[in-house]
Amino acid sequence: MCGIIGYTGPLEADNILLNGLAGLEYRGYDSAGIAYFGNDSKIHLIKTVGKVAALKELVKQESDCSSHCGIGHTRWATHGEPSDVNSHPHSGTRVTIVHNGIIENYMELKDFLISKGRTFLSDTDTEVVAQLLDYKYNGNPLETIDSVMAELKGSFALGIMFKDFPDRVFAVRRESPLIVGVAEGECFIASDVPAILQYTRDYYLLDHDEIVTLSPDGVSFVDEHLDPIEKELQTA
Ligand code: GLU
């Protein structure tokens, strides 16, 4: 089982992502990584095979990883050996994602994308989802996620960042777990509640095929028809 964390809000995102990943280490993993929006409004990736402590060292070496929005991942390899390049996050040109689970029809989707001229860096099923999101991106993240979700078979929790939306994190799940934490002016996604307990005790349970949008103004949920839904706030 891997771990997912995501954050948007006023605090330094790299600290929150690294702390969150450390809180998810008990789930087991072979590599770790983060992606964040830098001050240059670009998405930056730092990832490595090995422990969260090794990732922390790499983050320390970055001259400027000041950011208020990002996603992080501890990987339990299912498709492609544990390696730096197979570690998450994975990207297309305009989209970066972390993924927990297995995309059963990834070969068929990969063949389709290759036939459209796409090339792949890793051996993972996850990169296929990143590239498919990028291929289908129409400027509207929710429509794009919904249309990709309809093509996926298997299990997934996805944390997603679009280059055009620098303070937002999007997430969706089917089978794999994901919760959404909320506090004043900030919100989180995580595979499990303990990863965010030092920041908030208030959270929502994301249900199958629901999509959540995180922004510093709060969270909003839609179902697979993109209809807005209200959810019950839980307290840990
Ligand atoms: N199937 C993906 C991979 O092998 C995700 C594995 C996980 O849940 O960590 O990269």
C-alpha cells in the first residue's frame, strides 16, 4: 500500500508533504516523491527510490522549494521496478499526478497514446493516466478528470495538479482510500487520517468516483456526472 498526501494553504507545502509522507510510512513503500508549484508558477518534481529521509535530503538541497501547494507519494511498486524514474509523481506536459492502486487496462491505453505520438519515461501504469489526462485536457480539470476516469479499469486514488491552476489540488478515488482534511484557509488530501492529524481533525471521506477540488478557499465535491454534492464532515 502506498501513501498519498496533498496540500494547499498558507504554510510551506514541502514541510507538510514530507511530514505527511513520514506519517504514512507504516503502510510500506519503496520510493517517495513530491511535486509543488514553485514561485515561478511551474510544477517542480523531487523524487527518489528509498526512504522519506532520503527525499528530505534532496528537498533540503533545492535552493528554493518555497511553495503553498503540492502533492506527495510513497510508492509500493506494482508496475515497473522501484527506481527514481518510476517513482511518483508522474507528469504530462500540463498535468502532474500521484497514484495509489493498479490500472488494469493501462497497456491498451498506453498503446493508444503511443499511436497518438506520446512517449513515456517510466514503466508505470500511473504515467499512462498522467499522459491520458494531458491528452484529454480541455482547460476544464473536472471535465478532463471525469472523462479519463470513465476509461480507467482497476483501482485508484489520484492526487492531481494542473499547470494552469497553481493553488489547486484535485483528487478522485475508486477502491483505493482517500480522505480530505479541512482547516481555516487550508486543505489536505491523504490516504489516511493520521497523516494530517497534526494540522486538523476535520475531514471528509471521499466516496467512489467522486472528485474533490482543493483550494485555499475550501473544498468542493462533484459526483461522476459533475453534479455538486454535499458531504458530511467527520471529526477524528
Ligand atoms: N501502480 C502504481 C506503480 O506501480 C502505483 C503503486 C502504488 O500504489 O504505490 O507505480
